[in-house]
Amino acid sequence: MALKAIIVGAGIGGLATAIRLRSQLGCDVTVLEKNSTVGGRCNVLVDRGYHFDIGPSLLLMTDVYRDLFASAGENFDEHVKLVKMEPNYRVNFSDGSELEMSSDLPRMIENLEKIEIGAGQGYLRFLYDASLKYRIGRKKFVERNFNKASDFFSIENLMLLGKLNALNTLYGHVSKFFQDDRLRQAFSMQTMYLGISPFSAPAVYTLLAYTELAEDGLYFPLGGTYALPLAMAAVASRIGVEIETGVSVARIIVENGSTRGVQLEDKGFLPADIVISNADLPYTYTDLLQDRPAKYAEERWKKDNFTCSAFNLYLGTDKEFPQLRHHNFFLGPDYRKNFEAIFDRKEIPAYPSFYVNSVTKTDRTLAPHGGDNIFVLVPVPHLSPATKWDPDDIASFKDKVYGQLEDRGLTDLRKHVVVEHVYTPNDWKERFNLKYGAAFGLSHGLAQVGYFRPANRAAHAKGLYFVGASTAPGTGVPLVCIGAKLVVEQIAADLSNGRG
Ligand SMILES: Cc1cc2nc3c(=O)[nH]c(=O)nc-3n(C[C@H](O)[C@H](O)[C@H](O)COP(=O)(O)OP(=O)(O)OC[C@H]3O[C@@H](n4cnc5c(N)ncnc54)[C@H](O)[C@@H]3O)c2cc1C
């Protein structure tokens, strides 16, 4: 008889794991999602003809999705139509200058030379260095399970960590290639995709800029990023996975060191041979498991480093804003202070850096005729006693963000907003059970990656596994999909040696 697997949560991690468990191991899979839609943070909000992706908008490493769909015998490109961004995005600096980041090499060099004479040569050196980091990082540290310390601390890996400049900060490392501070900003801000600061992130994360500029590129799915989880859910259903939305899991039941199933909020007990929690890992340990190992008790999560959170505006306007590209970054007047406020002092920054997209530039169907669909993401600290986001906080911060958008070129924005939705760290916490509202989950400093990241297999309970942003290998849509592959490999290995 097929093994019965229950997956808690239909985020990207839950859906990808469901597809692989069913197609590769032939499990009988049920996915239980507390919200009314699948996708988790990769979700959609539709209001009066405006279709907003609420979370991810920058899609990287597309080979990962092709591999996932192929595991179920499906062709990804028949399900999701990807458009390659060219240029990738515009970076707007606080002095009014701008840089188009392009994956067209001659064009990119020309753009860089306009800012710093000689930067083209620095860029070529940067690409060479970052390509090594990408290849080594992905193969040796991202796409594999580390079950014991010696898997991570092998002589080979220790030597490779040196090549990855593991002990240098990203900003410091980038400064070796570019002299102009604007370029140092433009090549280090990508750590915000992981919700961490370039002033503390290890240098290896230059692989993010490399991936979008030189490896594969940056993509947008027609219909919006939500096309991805929709297609994943369709493939999962087609191969026999059962997906139930609006079903909240109250407890994962473990007895005598073995996983028995899940207790639902209002519908009784569901037995299972294996349970994989895609609900964020810190929440899973503190809220879904009664007898957790001491090292994962509540206090652990106070000490651990979490990523930042996000303040989002989803704006539908009655006119188009040609001054925006599809993807736009607006960096604040003091780049370093912005990160110090968010990560060191946990304060809402006075002059934040922020990201804006206008998806109608690529897909006109995502807003009514003549209107625009504007997504604003401002990185802010995760929840703490200092940041409560009560209605007054929200009103004043919203006003500040509108003010900055208008000052930086969207002059009459407020007058033209006809649809407005706001997400604060409280929304990220409540809607998706993210501890402290940390939008990207656990952080990615050296002490929380590889062998040090909470593992995808519970040490205290046979048959209990984890997938998603806060377990291995980490956050972001492609990494979470890689995490699904790793957890299924782990389950397969455990089954074959009698541990599953
Ligand atoms: C604003 C924002 C922008 C982002 N931008 C990008 C980007 O451009 N590119 C990129 O690659 N990544 C981006 N990310 C990160 C990316 O969204 C996440 O890393 C990824 O989607 C996480 O997927 P997941 O499966 O780990 O978790 P989740 O998406 O959190 O899914 C977990 C699911 O479990 C459900 N759940 C929780 N508790 C229970 C329970 N008790 N019972 C049943 N179900 C439960 C939740 O409702 C949720 O649906 C962004 C994130 C945010 C918030």
C-alpha cells in the first residue's frame, strides 16, 4: 500500500514537495492549507480588475521549475509563459541619477561606464568572481542535504568556503570591484531578496546579482507570478494529489518518537505515515508540536536572527505611469543607515530604500484599460515591541511612502489611486503564520546556513519533515523548490534505510 503523506501548507514548498512525493515516491499525498487559496506568500489579490501579486515578483533560476515539472512528466513552458526582462530593472539613486541593470553585456558595460570610468572592467572581474560563487555555492552548499557536521566541514568544503570569501561582507566584497558608491549599492542591494543586509551578508551572495545578470536572467510569468503556484497546483492535482484549502492544522501528533498524523482545528484527526510541514519552521516548532526538542523551544527563536519584514502598498490607478519600468529600485539618501535602522536598531527607517513594480509594462491584462498596477515594497524591521503598526503608525508611514514616491517622479500618484491595499508586518504574521512577521523567514547569516540551518528532518520524531523558507536551503521561490527536492531525497533515503 502507498505511504500516506500529509503536507501542512500549500505554499511553494508544500506544492513542490507534493508533486515530487507523488511522482517520485508514489505516496498518497494530501495538502492542507489554512487559507482559501494555494501559493502561501506567493499569492494574489484581485480588486476591480487589478491583479496584484502580493509577494514574489522577481523570478530567478528558472531551471529549477523546469526540473520540478519534468519530475511529474510535464513541460513547464506549456504551463507558464515566461517573459525575459530586458533590461532587468532600473536603479534610481537618491541624487537623481539612475542605472539600467541589463543582462546584455555591451549595454550593461556602457551603462556602468557612464557612472564610473573603468567600471566595465570591474564588472567583468565581478562576473568572473560571482560565477565561481554561483557554481560552487549552488552545487556544494545549496543543492544537498547536510545530515552531520562532517558532511559540511569536509576538507574540500572548508577550502571552498575560502573561495567563497565566506568571512567577508557582501558590501565590502563588492567594493573591491567598484569605486563609485552608487555601483556598490547597485551590486549589493540584491540581499534584500533574502531579507538581509548587504553590510552583514556574506560575500557569496554576489551570486544573486550574477544569476539575474549573467546566468539565466530575470523573468516574469504572463498573468503574474501567481501563474506559478496555480500551475504547480494543477500539476499536483493532475497526478492525484489532494489539495484542501480552508483547513487549518492545530497540531502535528507525535507519539513515542513516531509521527502519527495531524489534528485539525475543527475536523478531528487525520492519520499519516509521514507529515511534512511547509508552515514556517519556527512556527511549526512552537505552535504545532507539543513535545519539541529543547533546542527548538520558544526561547531559541528570540535569539535567532530573522529576516526583515515588508510594508506593502498595492495600488490601482486610473492613469498609467510611463515613468516606471516593470521593476524599479529607489535607493534612499543614506544607503547604510537604512539597513542599520532595519537590522541593528529595528527601527522604521526615516528615508527608506524601496522597490516598485508596474507589471502592466509587460502584461496589460493585469489592470483595467488606461490604469496602472503599482506594487510598492518597503523593507522594514520584523515585529518587536518598538514596531506595533497600529492604525496611526500605518497612516503616517503610508503618507511618508506616498510622499517619497511623489518626490521621486510619480508626482500626482495620490490623486490617481482608485484601489489601495496595505500589508504590514502584522499581515505577514497573521495570514501566513510567520514568526515576528519576518517576511522571508529565518535569516541567512553564516550561522544559519548549510549545516547550521534548522534541518528538513525532525531529529526527535520519525516521519516528520519540513520544507520552506526557514529550513534548508533557504528563502526565495527557487530555493524553496530546491528544498522540496532535498526533503524528498531525504525521505527516500530514510525509507530505504528503515528510518522513515
Ligand atoms: C513581500 C514579499 C516579496 C517577496 N519577493 C520575492 C521575489 O521577488 N522572489 C523570490 O524568489 N522570493 C520572494 N519572496 C520570498 C518568497 O515568497 C518565499 O521565500 C516563498 O514563497 C516561501 O514559500 P514557503 O513554501 O516556504 O512558505 P509559505 O509561502 O509561507 O507557505 C506556507 C503555507 O503554510 C500555510 N500554513 C501555515 N500554518 C498553517 C496551518 N497551521 N495549517 C495549514 N496551513 C498552514 C500558510 O498559510 C502558507 O500558505 C518574497 C516574499 C515576500 C513576503
